[in-house]
Amino acid sequence: MTQTGARTHVSSWGYACFLTVNATSVWGGVFPFLPLEFQTAEVTLTFFLAQALAFGGTFVASMLGAYLFPHGARRMLVSLSALLVFGGSACLIAAMYVTTAALALVAGGGVLLGTGSAGLFMLWQRYFASLPPAAGNLRLAVGTAIAPLIYFGLYLVPIALTAFLVPLVFVPLCGLCIALSVREMQVDQPMFEDVPRQHPRVYRQVVADYWRSALCVGSLAFASGVIRGIAVLHEEIAAVVNGASMVGSFASAVVLLVLWHRMSFRFGLTSVFRVVYPLVVTGFLLLPFLRAGYLNLFAGFTYLVFSLVQMLMMMQCAQVSRDRGINPVFIYGFFGGVAYLMQSVGFLLGWTSESVPADGREWLFFVAMVSSWVLGLTLLAATGTLFKPLASKGATSVDPIEFLPSAVGAGGAAASARPAPKRRRNRPSASEDAGAIRDRTSKQCRRLQEEYGLSSRETEVMELIARGNSMASIAERLVISENTVRTHAKHIYTKLDIHKRQELLDMLSE
């Protein structure tokens, strides 16, 4: 096995172990491997409130920390995050035996698990963002596909053993895998060398460009939070949520990998939201009129959608870090803060809905009304109907998530270093982010993009170089640092196997 293949194997399996740990406590409505008699309404509510607030709050704190103290954010410790997750699991186990302090231990476990899990998410995000797009997306998708297999395999182990197996085996294994992976990171990239306060305009532009995408993710997280809050109150629904989350992870990752193997494509998170919006809002509106079995199906579908969006959110943030040259912790903290705080609000709505007086099935009517309203406002905001579109002061496009044809076939980082074969199915994106062809230079740049597997941002920089712009003027136009422009130019010349601008012009004139 090559060094690249080994690294892919370690990181994918490590990320799969991490997702498995999350699925046993953080993602679902219940603790699937703890005794049911322990999971009273008081215990589950205490845990999920503490965990959800700590989880979302850690993302917000990480975003602010990455902006104000970038060097400190760069030195995030694997051992600290893993110890927090281990401590949270230990608190939950201790709560089963120390009944007099059960609620305090459960609350402490929720805070530790929420903070530690968010920290590990940040570490994995930094690692995947540091890789070339093909390798990073591939390892992330493969790890997401492996996690459900491990999770459902745990059902073959006695519950009493599994409760100890997770903190004693999977948490240390995850920490070991990420420690090995982080050692191989390429830290000499603009995203890691960046000092945000030296050019705040770049970060303001990123927030202005991507707040709609973050809101779309947050709206779907809100829907999953509503289901999560309902699951705490209804045992028959709680049994569905965890499994649906992992089935959704497996299905979305496998479908993505299969499509990626057959074609290249580009899309944005707002496009995904527009596709699933009619299904999710219709599901909420039908809640008061259909039987309990439908609620189980809808809960499973909601978590399936959120599992897909959560994976795509990591890919989107990694690409933004590469394209804009900004700290990956900042952009992921921004997306995660919006998403998981909205999920916490949804959880509170789902949990409190039964206490709202109304005629008939009062809690379902209340959930349907509020959830549909939130989703509708998000759709209006995402399409620019609710708020006027912000005029972009420099950046020519909001970059979609890209899956280029060389990614799967080459198996990793080496793929990005050589030309990708032409493919008839390499079609322009349906996203509004796709670049426009204005003249012959634009057309020739798109042809080189397809032939050599350039990303949209690399193609954008290449066209500006071909038109005679300096590095400083390109940085001003795209609202990125000059160091980031130079990095893109280096990647462009490497992929095209050229060394200077005149050679680029010669290729475009052919």
C-alpha cells in the first residue's frame, strides 16, 4: 500500500470511530447502549440541553478564537478533546451507579461530551481542509460510509459491555488515528499561516457570501432538533432517530461516492436546501393529520437529510478554506455555530410543544406551524427574496462544492498533480455560482478546467492571470490575500505543467 493509501485508511477509519462515538450519545434522541430504566425524561432532558448548548457554544467560541488568537487555535490538542469525550462518557456511566448525584453527573457529562465532540470535529475539519480537495472529500466520505457499519455492529455486543467499550476503545482509537493523521498535515498553507485581523475585509466578505448557506444548514438542523426533542418524550420515536441518522450517513456517502465515480459535478448547500425543502415542509404540515407510524418515518427522513447536509457542510467549509485562504476553524465554527444553535432551539421547541394548549393533537399542530414558518423564512432568505442580495464587493463567485473526475480514480493527493481525462458528462453546475463565459478567453479557460481538473477558484484565478492582472489586483478583486493568490497560481501551473504566464497564454491560444 502506498503512503497516500495508508494515510487515507487511517484517517477514514479514525473519522468513522469518531462518528460512531457521536452516534452513541450526541446525535440521537436516546442513549442506545445504556439501560432504558436509566433514561428517564429528566435525565435525557438534562443531558441534551447541556450537551446541545455546549456543542453549539464551542463552535461559536472556536470561530471567535480563530479570529482573535489564530496561533492558539492552530495548536488545538488532540489529547484534550479526546479526554473531554472520555470524561463525558465516564460521567454518564457513573450516573447509573451514583444515584444521589445522577443529574449533576449527567449535566457534567453533557457539557464534556458537547465540548469534546465539537473540538474533535474541528480537528478533523482542519485535517480534511489541509488535503487537496479530491483526497480530503474522499477520505471524509469513506469515513462517513464506514461509521454506520461499526455502529450497527455494536448491537451484536451485549449492552453492558458496549457502554464501556465506547469510552475505553473507540475514543482512544479515534484520538490515536487523528494524532497520526495530523502529523502528516501540510501546515505551510495560507489557511494556517493567516492572521485574520491583518485583513478583516476578507473575513467579512466570507461571512457575507456564505451566511445564506449557513442559514440553510441551520434550518435543516432546526428540523432535526425538533424531532430530537419529540423523541425524548416519545419512546417509540426515540428508537428510530439514532438508526436513521446512521442509515442516512451511509446512504448519502455511498450515493455520493458512486456518482463521483461516474461523473464530475458541482453544487452549493443552498441548492441542496431548495431540493429537500418541499419534502421537509410537507412532512411537517402532514404531522397533525397522519398516524403515529408516519411520525416515525418522518423522523427517520429528517435525520437522514441532516446527516447528508452535515457531511456536505464539512466539505463546503474545507473548500472555502482552500479557495479563500482563511482559517478552517473560523469558517467551520461559523457554519457549526449557526447550525447547532438552531438545532438546540428546535430541540426546545420539540420538547415544549406538548405543553402548548390547542385543539386536537395540540403538540403536532404547534410543531407543524412553527417549523414550517422557520423553513419558509429560510427559503426566502436563501433565494434573496426576504433580504436584498448583498452586492459582492470583489468576489466574482460563491464557490460551490466540487467533485472533480480525477478524485476517485487516482485515490488521493497524487490525483491533483496530473491532468484529469476529459469526460462528456462534466457538465456545468446548475448552481448560481457557476462562472459565466464572456469571451474567447473565458471559453478557453473552461476548456482547460475540464481537461486538467482545475477547481472553479483556480479557473477564476487563471483567467485573471491570463488577462494580465497582477497578484495584488487579483487579491483585491477576489477579496483574498496575495499569499492565497500565489498558492492558487502555483497549483495552476503544476496541474498545467507550465512555469510562467506566457506558457499559459500559449496554451489558451491553441
